[in-house]
Amino acid sequence: MKITAARVIVTCPGRNFVTLKIETDEGLTGLGDATLNGRELAVASYLTDHVIPCLIGRDPHQVEDIWQYLYRGAYWRRGPVTMSAIAAVDTALWDIKAKAAGLPLYQLLGGRSREGVMVYGHANGRDLAETTDQVGKYLEMGYKAVRAQTGIPGMKTAYGIGRGTLFYEPATKGLPEEQIWSTEKYLDFVPKLFEELRKVYGFGPHLLHDAHHRLTPIEAGRLGKALEPYRLFWLEDCTPAENQEAFKLVRQHTVTPLAVGEIFNSIHDCRELIQNQLIDYIRTTVVHAGGITQLRRIADLAALYQIKTGSHGATDNSPVCMGAALHFDIWVPNFGIQEYMRHTPETDAVFPHAYTFSDGYLHPGEAPGHGVEIDEALAAKYPYDPAYLPVCRLEDGTMWNW
Ligand code: KDG
Ligand code: MG
């Protein structure tokens, strides 16, 4: 088989998605997600101008060789733009390989290790009562695990509070929205939320929380310790992880399980975190961490240290990423949980997919490949519409981490 053509499809059915489509001389096609929120066209250009010309004529079955060719061959290693582009090619090639075999992708990875993929949904509200109510709505929908984020008294905005309930979307049109942040107010209030949630819903449901990189290591240690009585499934992105050693300080102070990795793009970003057992869940994704080929290596390294997976699954990862992630999740032996932020009906219509939700679990489906396609005619009706993630400042105006 030979790759005969490849192209990038940029579409905005409510939010921007970048998709790579690879075509072959045998009529099989494969899709890969290449969406990098707020920097979409950089990846589109990387693929169109620098990667696609190198793919034409290659054997799409050589998934590993093509991964190595793009990674080593670029000379410039790693980085979110490069690794999202490599991920898109890798995902599309796995899709083609599985379609050629007439099998769902998970069968090529090693087959099913579980019946379904446990997912967590996003409950958020402007205050404690609204957030508590929203958690209840997710539990009614059958979710076994819910991430809870709440507005904080005295702060206009807090991370994770959406404009809608089911389809939370942080990116906005125009220049980046500026938000104000107070660590002090946040640290005082968050334990109250989880105290209330355990009072109302008991200890049956899994509860999760995302600090979204906003704390210093010692503040993260304090929050983890304060949340211990409420037995979180995990505390996510408690502090930035460029300095992997920073997590040692957090670990010294708390037994709240820690999750990190949604912005990582390489196994090297998490090697020390894993080898020093500084985290409990690794959140790298198909789209931002070099595709299934590298995600599998990260998961295998993590398994040596009893660290589980918990892939990022926000709405800015397209249904193509979600489909591929579910095939990975249903196979990976050290699976933990999968994030599942629902896409809008408009997005689901552009990306028809085989995966389904029932009773707190996602199922990848049995369609050959990863089971996600694109309706190109419909996609063309939604042209690219620039949007940015917000930025964050402290109350005195200092730039902070959003
Ligand atoms: O594009 C940024 C989002 O994907 C991110 O803010 C979502 O933190 C996030 C999460 O855990 O889903
Ligand atoms: Mg997060």
C-alpha cells in the first residue's frame, strides 16, 4: 500500500479543530487529530508545508518507521506543534492499518483488557450550591466519576467555570480574555466544596479537581493535605511541571493522589515524575503527546511504577482524538480513567463516530480503525474562526498561569 495524498481540514463547528486525512492507493483513508487550542494554524502549516510532502509514496503500514522519521528527521525535537503534527500522522496511520486488517484498532494494540472505559465528567458552577447541583446531574446521567470546579467568593472568575454546563469551552473570540486570580481565596474555599460534596453524595462517587497549574509546590502540598479527608480520586496539575523535581515537595506533604500531563508532549516531560513515583496518574493524550506510538511507551514506563493513565479529554481534543484514546484505554493494562467533556451536537455531526456512552463508561465500538470519520461537506460550512485561551493575572497585575 502507498500513501497517495494527505490534507489538513480546519473546521469550526462551534470551536476550531484541525484534522489530518491520509489517503492511499487502496482506497483506505485514515484520520488524525492535530488540534492545538489557540495555536491551530501553526500545526496545520507544519503538516501541510513540512510533513505531507515527506509522506507521499510511503507505505502507511510502517507506522513506527514514519514516527521515527518525523521525530528524528526534523532535527528539532519535541514541542507541542511538532508533536501534535506527528500525533496526527501516527493516529491516521494506525487508523489505516486497523481498517486494512478489518479490525477495531484496540485489537491491534493487544485486545480488550476491560469491558468499558470509565470516564469523568465536568461539573462546575458559579457557587457552591450550583456546583453541588451540577455534580448531582452528572451522577444522574450515570457517571461514576465527576470533576468539580466552583466559583470562589470574592473572585470574578475561577478556572473551569463554563459558559455552558455540558459543553464548557474556555477559548474566546478576539484577543485573549484577561482573568484575575487569588491563590489565597482559592485555597481557603476549595476544601469547603469537597466537604459539602461528600456530605451530600457520600463517598461512593469518585471526585476529582483541577488546580490548573496555579499553585506553588508548597501551596499544592497544603491543598492536597486539606483535601485528604474527602479522598479525591486525584488532584490535577497542582503546580507547573517543567521542573519535575518540584513534585517532591508536594509529595512530602500529602497522600492525595496527583495527576499531571495534559500539556506534556514527550516521554521526557514525565520521565522523572514517573521514575521517582511523584505522581499517580499520567494524563498525556494521543493528540499532544505524539500519538498512540509514544503514548504506549509512556504507559509502559508508568506501569513499572504502578502509575495509571488518565488521558486528557477536553473538548479541544476532537472526536478523532477521543476515538483513538478509547481504543488505547480499552487495551492499556494500567488504565486509570479517561476525561470526557462532551462535544456539541454540531461537532458530533461533523465527526460521526462509533463510540458510545452508557452508565459512566465509554465504549470505542467495533468499527474497523478508530471508528471516527469526518463529513467534509459539513466541515466546509464552518470556516476557521480564531479564538484564544484566557490569560491570568494576580490581583496586583502580575502575569500568572491560566
Ligand atoms: O485547551 C486547554 C484545555 O484543554 C484545558 O484547560 C482543559 O485542563 C483542562 C482539563 O483538564 O480538561
Ligand atoms: Mg486539566
